[in-house]
Amino acid sequence: MVKSYTKQKQSRGFNWHQCLFVLLLLCLCPLSLQADCQALLAKPGFTYTRQTTTNQTIHIFTVNPTFYQIDLIKAHETVFGRETLDQIAQRSNALLAVNGGFFEMGDNRDGQPAGTLKINEVIYTLQQTLQTLLLWDATQASIQQGRGELVAMHQQPPLHIDALNQMPNETNIIAYNEAWGKRTRTPYHRQELTIDAAGHIMSITAHGDTIIPTNGWVVSFPAEADLSAFKPGDTLTISTHFAEDQQQARPLPAYALQGIPLLVKKGQIDPHLAEHCKNKDFVEGEHARTAVGIKNNGDYLFVLVENNTRPAIKDITLGEVNQILRQENKMKDFDILTLPEVRQIVTEHVMKDAAQQKGMSLKKLATLLVKLGAESAMNLDGGTSTSFYLQSTTPPAQFSYHVATALSNVIVVREKNR
């Protein structure tokens, strides 16, 4: 469903003239979005196509990186935390914003990316097992499978670090940077090395919860670890790499975003698509989906498949109630309908409408991406996270299709000279 959002709050006083005006505006919003989309088709290097069937809506965007800058925004610019899509899009002046990768929800890890995330050379999280990544910088983009590596060079052999920006257990070694926060927040009985921006050891402390230096690192060790090989002033450099199968590891580019699973490889549906996921419903279920692909000419391809989730009755607007009553042919009884009767009509309509709306299985999504010309593609977070924001070509009007789920990270598209 397409919704329009206004910045001014409506008066609580009931006024039939205002009510009818609001109803008219809400009914016309889809037409406004359609006009906006037609205007965007004229933009060099940017196209938007919306495919609608009886029970499915698919949004397709192609973006030429020659004209547009592709960025990745982390909510609150820290490992933890979430923001809504429109909040991130509006503060970043995005022409287009699309939901990004998977993330943790709830408890003290809320908003933490569930896989590798690197933004403008800042690494937030790193998965060191086999994964699928969208990798890009100012000159090129690709979707690759491989393993992340965290390399710390002090002496031979290199120092092995178990993880990045995670709470430690009793035996592992963890590296922290400013994306984690101001301090490591580790148990006080641990030992930690503080490393400055130039890669020199600043201090060796016999406790945890160390302040993380600007552009530097803290490496946290178990209490019983032998740190006699390290001295203040020693050089200790930490870098992130990515190793494809049977190939030498190379540094991660400026941006890295993990998706699950790989959908398209070398212009064909990945034959191992279903093997990457143990959850059968995740693979075969017709859910809301978001995917990113790279075409042969280097263009980015974003595909979003809607699946109407059942909205809460309390969130349905007067305009939507008006539309539902018309669709159910109840306007002739408008003057005699009671509020409980209206609620019952709306509830039944919403449940019926949600049952008819279908998303897409991963195989169907991969098939669509191949037809659209994707040379490679991967699945992003979907379900209630599936969302995009599309700024109007005539400010200040802005339109978006999204649910209220707050997200961990968002892909944004901006004009290069803005």
C-alpha cells in the first residue's frame, strides 16, 4: 500500500469539511506517486518501474553509478541502534533509500548487524565464515562469496583475533573500534591493548572497559593471556580482508554489506541457492523480499516485492476506511452504520486483503533478477523490513512505501553533485 506522509499534525476537533478534504487527499496519493515515478523515468541513469498484478506489487529500480553515489548508512552510526527508513533517507538527502542487511532485534544487541558491514572504510561487524557480500567503492561494485578475515600484524605469525565488535567470552580475543562506542564495555578482569590511529601501542592495561581512541583500536584479551611480547610503542596494525575460494585474500573495499543468500551468479540462478539456508519457509515461502543485483554494464538493480502484512486496526486512516466501505459496497448504509459495525467491516476486509497479497519465493526472485539482466544478485533483509523511500522530483513533496519497522542499515542513492 502506498501512503503519503505530511509533517503537520491534524487538529483533534472534528470538522466534516476537513475530514472530506483529508479523505480526498488520501484517495489521490497513489496518483501522485505515479506522476512522481513518471518524472523520475526522465532522469539520466535512474529508472523506476512498478509491476502490479491482482495480488502482487513489484518495485524495480536501476541506478547508473556514473550519475549517482551509492552509500550505506548505519543507524546512529554505531554498531547498535535502529532508525526508520524515512528518518535516515531525509537526513541523508536520499533520492532513493532501500532497506539493507539483516540485524539483531531486542535485548542489548538491538540493531547490531547480523553479518559483515563496512561503511566508508569504517568496519562495524565482520563475519569470518563463508558469506555473500555486496562490495563497492567509488569505481566498481561486485557481489562475491568468500570469508572475512581480521588481520593483526605485530610479528610473525600474525596475531589471531577471534572477532570484531562483540561481547567476549572467557577465552576469545576481540578487537574494538569507535563503531562499538566510546568504551569496550568488557568485563573488568580482562587485559587490553590500546592502539592509536598510526598503529602504535599506546598502553597495556590489566583491566577491561577501556576507552577506545579516535580512529584507533582496542584489543581485548582473556585475563590469563601472556602479553609479554607487546610493548608500548610497538607497531600493531589491524586490517580487514576478504578471501574468495582458492584465491588470495584482498582488503575489503570501502563498502561491504552481507546478504543471505546468493541468488544469481554469472547471469544464472545460483544452483546452491537453497543450500545456503536451513529454514525451508525462508527459501520457499512467498514473503516480502528485497534484493540487490549488479548488471553487466555496472548498473545497480534494486527489486522489492510487497506482501501486505495485516495492519493494526488502530493505524488505519479515515481515508482507508472510506475506501474499504466503498469496496465493500457499504456507502449506501453510511448514515446508519454504527462504529462497531464499521470496525467489523474493516477487520474482515483487512484480513481478506492480506490473505490475497503474495510475496515471492527466493527462486522466483532469482528468476526475476535474471530476466531483468542481473549478472549477480543477493537477497537482503525482507519481511517487515522490506521498504523504500522515494523523494519527489519537486520538493517538498515526498512519498514512500514502508512499514514502521526501524532498521539497522539502509542503502541510499544520491545525486553525485549534491
